[in-house]
Amino acid sequence: MAALAAPVLFLLPGLVILALLPRQDRQALAPDEGLFLAAALSVMASAWLGLALAEAGRFSLPGAAALLAAGSVAAALLLRRRLGRPLRRARAWSETVPAAVVLALAVLLQARPSEYVVGGRDPGAYVAAMATIARTGGIVVTDPVVLSIPPEDVELFYRNRDRPDFSWSRFMGLDLERPSSGRVFPQFFHLFPAFGAYLFQALGIRGALATPPVFGILGTMAVFFTMRRLFGRGPALLAGILLDVNVIQVWFGRYPVSETMSQFLLFTAMLLAFFFV
């Protein structure tokens, strides 16, 4: 199932979006830039859909893939008169070499995930949130252990029951709404673990740990293509290589935190803004 879902999560929605663009816009996209945008738009759609499903307590990899596939097919059928070739052919394959160099270096340096899964810090909280969403279908869980505490013994574990909501923690990075509800909320940026939950359902903990490299590599390429739009191939290649070998980029491209996802979203938005303006 994961093998069938992967092309949908990572490529199909973006290809349909590009195929529906006006012909002059499609022709204005370089082949490598178009391929990047197809992947970027698909990942964005997958991530936001995953977050919406998790907020509703209905998260699942097969369900999200089915919804994305159905939506893509429906859009293509309803707007079929506008459909065109999503990616144009390269005028010369040499024009794709700079992007290929930046991508190869990013994969070489960022594609080996960190094995940090210890709780108590941001990475552990993010990995725990991915596992929670994947296993329960939702972001918020009701902890039966907390609810099992007899009312007269609550203050042994959670003092001062009159404090405001979210004044307690179940674990570090996992806030307890209140002892009487037993509801536990992961901290931080839920869009990142919502996407990571897809990979957790597909590959277990290895999939969760592979989530940061996905966004590290996509973020690096987003910076490259944005720089190319602004300054041309030479400066973009230099910027891409310098970013590739920057220790901070490599570190956070392998570390389970949401910084590289933010980088990817920001620079992809900039690229789209510069393309359409």
C-alpha cells in the first residue's frame, strides 16, 4: 500500500496543478523547476490534508492517498479542456546540470537520518507526535493511565487541581489538559509530525526519522530555484552548494525538528510569488 501511496503523496497533485496552468506559464517553467514544483505542491497538499485528518481524528495513509488521488482525478476531469503537458522538455539537458549537482550533494549529506528518538527535547516530542498520529489517527489522545487515578489520589501526582488548563505535563513536550480529562496534546508545529505520520505508518520508526531529510532536501532545492529566479544560474549554483555544505543545514536536515519544513514552505512560497508576479 505504501508503494502505491508514495506517487500520490509526492507527485500526483502537483502534476495535475501544473497541467492545469495556462500554456504560457507551463512553458515558462524550466523542466527541473517544474519537477520540483510538482513534488513541492504535492508534499504541501499531503501535509495539510494529513493535518486536517489528524485534527478530525481520521488520519490514515491509505485514506489520505485515496482522497488526494480522487481529488486530482476529479480536477483533471472537470477541467480537462485546460489540461496540457505538465512538464516541458528540456531545450538542452545541460540546463538541468546545476540543479542535479545541488540535489546530489543534498542527498549525499542529508539523506542519512539522525537516530535521535530520546524524549524530553524537541526531537523526541516530534517523533512521539508522529507515532501518536499514526497509531491513533489523531493528534490529541486521552490517556487511560491518568483517568485511572482515583479522585482522592490525584494530588499525589498532579498538585493543585485548581490550576488553569495545560499547567501539567504527561511527559516533557506532551502537555496534559487537566487530570480530570486525561487529554494529552503534543507541543510545537503539528504540520511537521502530521506528514511524518505517513512515513511512520509506512516504515515505522525508520520512516519517522526519514521525515527531516525529506524537508531538508526539498528546502535546499527551494532555496536553489528561488535564487535562480532572482539572480540566474551561476549565483544560484554557488548559493546551493554553500547551503549544501553548511553544517547547520546538514544538521537540521537530519534532525527531527520542523526548521527545514519552515524553510521549504517559505522559499517555495517565494518561488511561486516570483514566478507569478
